[in-house]
Amino acid sequence: MTPKFKTTDIVSIPFVNTTFNDFMRTIEARINDHKNTFVVTANPEIVVYADHHPQYQKILKSATYVAPDGIGIIKGAQMLNDPIPERITGYDIFCRLLEWGNQNNKSAYFLGAKPEVVFDLRKILAVNYPNLNIVGMQDGYFKNETPIVSTIESHDVDMIFVATGFPFQEEFIEKYRNKNNGLWIGVGGSFDVLAGHTQRAPQFWIDHHIEWLYRLIKQPTRFKRMLAIPEFLKLVRKQKKG
């Protein structure tokens, strides 16, 4: 029986309050047991968006687990005097599952990103994870969802990675997760990073919790998205007073 994690509610979203390793052991056990699992990896931007879009917030609340992806979530939990031990990022989950899936001959479906990203991702997966059964790969520029869902359903896929960005990836998962009792997880830009099209921050920036600053320096166009952070902190302060 897989454990039920303590959660920390931040702006109405129940984040798992656990370590990365404990979380991953639970996810792996659920995959082995063919338990339908929907994982959301949420950062402050997603929390703010959910606060403005009740239907999306409802989807997040329906997930099996919401993981704290972003130092802002960790800081928010501290402000609420209910600390979360560490970040559990979508990219780290993605890489760990690829390694585990390769070691245990699991199957996976990859959905999302640009065609050129998927092209390069396919090559990297073949070299680094040769024992992973890749059931299908489809870029994010599809018009018909039916063949994608049909393949996932008919092959009883263990892990479905959806990288179409929020809110679309979570909406897609919520719509179709009943078609397959595997793991469904939205992983944002993880395909781009693994394929080498986007560079993840060096370890120093990650260890010092300033990965967001590195990304902003590399992609100044992210500035608008960063404006969600002060709004998130405002919402957390409101919750604390509430």
C-alpha cells in the first residue's frame, strides 16, 4: 500500500510535503501496481493562474499529487509556518523516471514540444535509455487527439509525459487520464532541456535557489512571467492573515 503524504495548502493548492526520494519511491510503486496517477508540478506562476481560473484550480485539486516545483513554493510554505523539505521539480522527476523506466523495462509515451525538439529527444532516449519501451512520440502541434489517446490506451503505457505547458498539459491529462492506469504527468519544458534546446541552470544556481534568475538572464522575455511571483507572495500573505 502506497503512503498518503501530508500536504501543505498554499493558495488552495495541496502540495505534497515530503522529500524527493520518498515521493519518487511512491510514484514508482504506483506505476508497478498500475494505479492511475496524475502528477502536477506547480510553481508560483501556476498557482496564480489557478487562482484566476477556477476550472483549472479544480483540475489541480483533482490530481493525485501536486509537487512543489519552484523555490517560491518552498518560501510560501515557510511563510505559512508549514515548511516543505525540498523542491520536487518536474525535470528531476522526468529524469529519475527515465532512468528507473530504463532499468525496469517500462513503457513511455512522449507528447509535446516542437518537432525539432522531439527529433533530437528521440536520439538521446535511444542512446541513454535503450531499454525504455518508447510507445510513441508526438510533438505539441497536433490537431487530432484521437490517435494519440488510442495508442496510449491500446498499449497500456506505464508513463505518459505531457510537455505542452500549463494549462494545456493538465487539461489534456484530466480529459483522458481515465483511458490508461499509468502515470500521467505534465513536465513543461523538460523535453527541451533533455534534448539540449534549452540549457538548465548550472548546479551552483540551483543549489543557491536562484535558478529563476539564470533563466531570466538567458531568456529576458520571461520577465512578464516573473511578475507572477509578487502576486503569489501577496496571495500567501492574504492566506496567512485569513
